Amino acid sequence: MTDSRLNSLATYGLFLAWAVHDAEELAYGPRWLRENLPALRERFPGVPEGVWRAAEKVDEREFAAAVGVMGVIVGAAAVAGARSGGRSAFYQGAVDGFGLHGLVHLAQAAAVRGRTPGSVTSPLVVIPFSLWARGRLRRAGVLRPARARDAVAGLALAAGATVVAHGVGRRLARAF
């Protein structure tokens, strides 16, 4: 298969899969955090107090703004993937980061021994989509070889985008 025949679902599908996943987080996230913060603090006393204080401040408006910012980032990655026939390092890093962040959601659910925001769609949407998209890119001959440093870069991309999205989301929520 040539890159011109690369199924657009593998590129624009990143945004679609992200939207389904973040709809779960948007519907469940801030409320879950408010309800579970006291138990989390008690269960994980080694977490710095600043992390808990920051978590307490996240409200629905800030979270929704952060999701919107993340949508712009993921959308840009999907467009970069479509325009490059899947070759874009930004797009491939976003696919890798998206899939790996799904594993992080599952680890969070295991750590708290229960459902957490994002833990339902991670095994049903996030991880399967990422594996499928990587398979499409591999068959198209455009997938970069998987290396440990690429996994680290993918997680770093996801973490960095999350930090940026929440920082901008906080500013947007305060401005409006």
C-alpha cells in the first residue's frame, strides 16, 4: 500500500478516538477527583502536597477548557498525519503517546483498585486504535521503527501536552 492510499481513518481517526476517550474523562473526571481526593491523599501519602492542592483546584470549567486545548493539539497531529501520508513524526508520536497514555489509565485504575476517569475507554478505544493505526502505518511502509526512546518520547509528548492543556485551560477558565 502506498502512502497515498493510507486509510484516512488511521490519521483523522486519532482525533475521533481521542474525542470518544476524552468524552469519558470530561463526563467523569472532575467529579471523580472531588469525590476521591480524600481517599487518594490517605492512600498515597508520598505524593507531594502541591499535587493534591493543584488537583483540588481543578473544576469543570478548567477541565473542559483543557480538553478543548488538547483537542487542538490532537487535531493538529491528525492533520499532520493526513498531510504527510502518516510519515509525520508529530503524528506518529501522538499515536504512540495516545496508546501509552491508555496504559497509564489502566495502571491508575489498578492502583486505586477501581474505575478511574479514562479507564473504560482505554482498553476499548485508546489502546486498540493505537495498535490498529500503527499496523496500518507499518503496512503502508511509513511506520518508524519502535525503539524504547520512541516510547519515552511518546509518553513525554502526551505528558507535555497534558501540562500545556491544563495550564492554558486554567488561564482560559479564569478569563471567562
